Amino acid sequence: MNDINFDLKTSESKNLGQIFKSYVKYWPIIAVSVIACLVFVFIYLRYISQNQYEVNSTIYLKSISSGKNIGDNESFRDFGLIKVTQSLEDEIGIITSSGIIEEVITENLLNISFYHKGNIKDVEIYGEEVPVQIFIDEKADSVPYDQFIDLTFIDETSYQLTTEFEEEELNSIHTFGETVNTKYGIITILKKPEVIDITNYDPLKFVLTDKEQLITTYLGNLSVYPDNDTGSLLRMTFVTTHKTKGEDIVSKLIDTYIKRTIKYENELAENTIKVIDNRLKLLSGEIENVEKSVVDFKTRNVVTDVSSNADSYLQQANDYKEKASDYQSQINILSQIEETLLNGTIENSIGGGFSINDRTLTDQISKYNATLLERQNLSQSAVTSNPMIVKLDATLSNLRQSILQNVQSTKNGLSLAQRNLQDNASRYDARLARVPGMEKQLLDISRDKSTKEGLYLYLLQKREEEVLSLAAPASSTRVINQPKAGLYPISPNKKLTYLAGLLIGLFLPISAIYFKNTFNTNITSAEEINNLTETPIVGEIPRHTGPKLIVAKQIEHEEQSQTLELFRLLRFNLEYLKKDRKNQTLLITSSVKGEGKTFIASNLALSLASIGEKVALLSLDLRQPTLMSCFNLDEKLGITDFIIKKGIDKESLFQNYNDIPNLKLIGAGMVVGQISTTLLHERIGVLINDLKNEFDRIIIDTAPIGLVSDAYALNPYVDSTIYVVRNNFTKKEHIRIVDNIYTNSKLNNCMILLNETEPKEAYN
């Protein structure tokens, strides 16, 4: 149960104030660490680190295509002559390709860097700051990659090169424009035309970097991404150590991208024109063949215009049918007249003569009807045999015979003419029936011709557009924001770096203190004791050097010290913390040897004696007694002698120290074998009880309770127990012992005294 309580106490969270207090005592170490880290940050920012700036630019892609036209390209793209892409990612891939970066580096000699020599670090220079142009043959057998070469200007025409190559220092003087063949490479240095007096420029150094390595570095520093989710804006960022150089790199990167785009578009336009020319030649022949097909078709079918010919065919057919119908009417009338003549008598008149188009026949019928009328009139007044009637009958018979012959002859003629008309009408109907097929054939031929002519004209138009695009090339890319470097470096961030230095300066000592405290198994403060046990702390005694009896020395010399004051405070606390009895008998013990229990017992006795109390100091650490040696006294008769030898009274046990009359010391006595049994002897009780009647205080120095159980035998005789814990010496696990003692009241009125704490600032 006690172990469980102990574990619970050790697992409790510390009070924040206690934690803070545990670190504050190390403030000098923390302050030194913080100052050292801040000084290191200053040195790093001033002399070691390189400022990095971010160059930003924005470009706009008007049309993300592989070709370009002045007009609208949609229909032409549909035709298939231009392949397009609508992916910004593809354009980003082109911009960030190693080929464009390599071209930028090669054309602008960016793989040669220049520096001003400084006392601590070199400073990169670029552009107008560099008075020369340097060309290095990278195809030579020896190329000075990463070889720093010093360049000193002697006069307007000569310069000196200095470098260390293969552990040999090389110096050589040359003239501007001369091709220098050295051990480390072939170099040509030209003075820039705008430089007037090159001797005014300070010496510099230059270095050649491998292009592949530089390409990888530049691509790592370059970022290209869409500026928004829906538009065609691209944002470009480039990290550089030199503002002007970074702006030039981004600017030349954009120029190279635009130049390559225009070149590609022009090549595509030229190839497109070739394709169009070939297609125009082919279409020209096809159109000629189609026109010939139209001529052959019209010649073969004897038509000029199918629609107008169809109308003519219809009109002719209707005319023939109308005439055939008229003939049929005449034939019908003639058939009636014929039937009348064949079936009737001379007394029957002949009708329909007025409808016949034959004038002769009409006259005969009229004459016949007139003769018949005359006979009928005559027969009313004469008989049949009348010669006039007989003559009229003969005339009528002849007329009937003549009319019948004429009718039959006319009827046959009309029938023949009607058949001819019907044949002609059928022929035109047949021609008319062929018109839809002819129209379809001619329409197909005309549609083919129209399609080829339209495509021919379309290709002619597009060819002119491509020719114009070549004559006036324009890029589909527009620079919205020119490359511009930021005013302040993005790396290193001075504020964050100093903050990091401050935090590291705090973290290192605090973490070291934390791990020290975590892995330290010793007691380091009263707060730790409070966290580990409920046993009250009666006081603290600071760390000291010199004689063990410091209270005696200070009393003797009438000195005031923090230690003396704390022993006085200990006296007060002993009275304040007592329960229901007088703290007359005090037992001084500890966990192990070396925690200062004898020192505490000795000085506490002297402190009490100094205020006039009669004090008896007993050495009951019978195993390793050291009390008397602290007072430079010999071990004469002692407690074991009093127990074992009869006839020895307590007065013979007393020893004095420095003529302090109210302080009596009693030594351990002779060495005995059964110490535990000896401490249980009744003579111990007799001695202590007698001392209580004579002395105000009885202080007992006993053996460490963490090693032996001697102190428990003395518990019936003591009023309070002072358990000495030595700072940075007593193990935390030893607090289990005192906690167990206090919780289970194994020793009366147990209290802890913390020994050898850090001295505190004194008051006055």
C-alpha cells in the first residue's frame, strides 16, 4: 500500500512555479547559452550565409496551340492541319525543360561566376560590375570546373591569372583577346567595349561550373505554376543569390521560350504551306476532271439545263395528249355518224356535222340533211312514186354512200394521227421520267465539284494567312509582369534566424537541465521531497566548507552567518512542528552514511546550547561512531559501557567541549557484537529517562536507518525524529523509507532536514 502511494506521488505533475524555480537557479548557464547562440547567428548571417532572393514574373498565353494564324483558327484546327493542346501543364513542362535552361546558360555564359575577394567571404558580382568577358573551351581535354582563378588587371592591355592547380600555384600574365592555353584549360579574356579604364576595377576571381550541375541547380530554384484555376496566366519564381542575375535569368528564360515558340510556329506554318500547295495541285486536277464529267453528261443526255428541259418535255407531252384527246372527240363523232349511216334509213337525218373539222364532210352532211328536209316536205304533197321524190331518194342514197366513205376515211386518218400523237406524248413522258435520275446524277457531280471548289478556295485563304503569319511573326505569349526580385531576402530570414538562435539558446541548457534532472536519481531540492512524500520539512542547511562544527566557530568568534541563522530557524521549526509533546528527545538519522546526520546533530546541539538550553548529545551510532571525533574528543566510557558494565553511573559518561558547561557529550563506548540486542537493553531507557530529568534537550545521533534498523529500537524514548537528506547525494528512492516511516508512524514525529542546499542570498 505504501509503495502504491509513493508511485502515485512521484507521478503527480509539478507545480509550474516549482518547475520554473528549478530552472531559474541555472540562469547564468542559460544566459551564456542564449548569448552564445545569438552571437553565432550574427556571425552566420554576417559572414557565412548567402542571402537568397525570390524573382517573380507573370506571363500570359493567349492561345495554347502549336500553330498560329491571324484569323480564327478553329475551323482550320478542325481540318486537322494544326495539332493543339489545351494543357497549361504541357507549357509548364516546356518552360522547365532542361533544353531551354541549357540554351539560356550557353548563350549568356551563365556557368561562369565572378566574385570580389573579401576578407572573410567572397561577394558575387554580375553584369556591369564585371569589366570583362571570359570564354572557356569546354571541349578541351582539361576543363577547370570548380577551379577558382584569381584575375588581376595590370594595365589596359594585360592581366594576371593566379590559381592553385594540382597542389601547385600557377601565375601567368597575358594580354586581352589572347587565347591562353594553360594546364587547367583554354581561356580567352576580352575587355568589355564600354570599359574605359580597367585598372580602376578591383581584382576578382571567377569559376567555371559544369552545365549539367548548373542546370540541375537552376531547375531546382525555378517554379512555374498557374496563377489561377481558370485562366491562362503562369507565375514564375526563381530563387537566386544575386538580384540582377536572377532577373536576367528569368527574363532570358522567357525570351528563349518565346523565341522557340515562334520558331516552332514558323516551322509548322512552312510545313502547312507545303501541305496546302500539294493539296491545291491535287484539287485543281480533281476539279478539272469533275468539270469534264459535267460536259460529258450533258452531251450524252442531250441536255443543257435539266430543269428547263424537263419543263419543255412536260409541255410537249401535254400538247400531244391534248391533240390526241381532240382527235379522239372527232373519232367519236365520226363513229356516231358512221353508226347512223349503217343502221339508219334515208329518212333518218345525220347529226354532229357541225363538230367535224373536215369541211367537205361537213358540207356533205349539211347537203344530205337539206335534201332530206326537201323530200320530207315534198312527200307531204306527193306520193312516193312521184319522180321528184324518186329523184330525191336517189340523191339521198348517193349522199349517204359518199358520206359513209368520207367518214370512214376521215376516221381512219384521225386514228392514225391520234396514235402518232400518243406515241410522241409517251416519248416525252419517258424523257420526263428520266429527269429525276439525271438531276440526281448531275447534282452528285455538281456537289463533288462544289466541294472541291470550296476546299480549294479555303486552302487558298489559309495559305495566304500562313504566308502573312510568316511575314509578320507574333508570339502567343505576353509578359504581364517583368521579372523583379523582392526587396528582402527570403532566406535566411533574419528575424526567424535570430528567433531560432534564441530558442536554441534556451532549449540547449533547459533540455540539458531537464535530462540532468530526469536521469538524476538524487534529491536536488525541497520541492522534489514535497512531491515524493508528505513528510514535513523542518528546515534546510546550506552547503559549507571548512570545519564541521561551524556553529561553535561562529559562536566563539561572535560571527553572524546564513548557516547560523538557519540553525536558529531549525530550533524555531522544531518547536512549531511538534505535536502534543515537547521536543525534548530528538533522534537524528538518515538513509545511508555520508548524508550529514552527525554534522546536523553536532551543530544542532551547539546551537541549542548557545541559547542556554542544557543539551545532552548521545553517540548511538554504535557501528561506526564518529560523533566524538567531530569535537576532537576521545572515545572513553560510553553508552555500551553503561549498558554492559555495572556500577557505572551516567556522570562518568559525560565529556565537555570548549568549556561549554550546558553541553554534555556521551560517546558510543566500547565495541560490542550484538548491537541490535544492545540497543534493546533496558539500560538504554534508564539512561535516557535520567537524562530527561537533567537536560532540556537530548539529541541522539544514530545509525542510518536505510542500512540497519537500530533507530527503530530507540523510538519509544524519542519525541521527534529528524531525518537528514543530503542535497545531490540522497537517492530519490530512499525517500520511500522516510515516507513509509511517516505514513506508518514507525518513528515519532518524523521530519526531514535537507542538508547542503545551495546558499541563498543573505538579508543584511
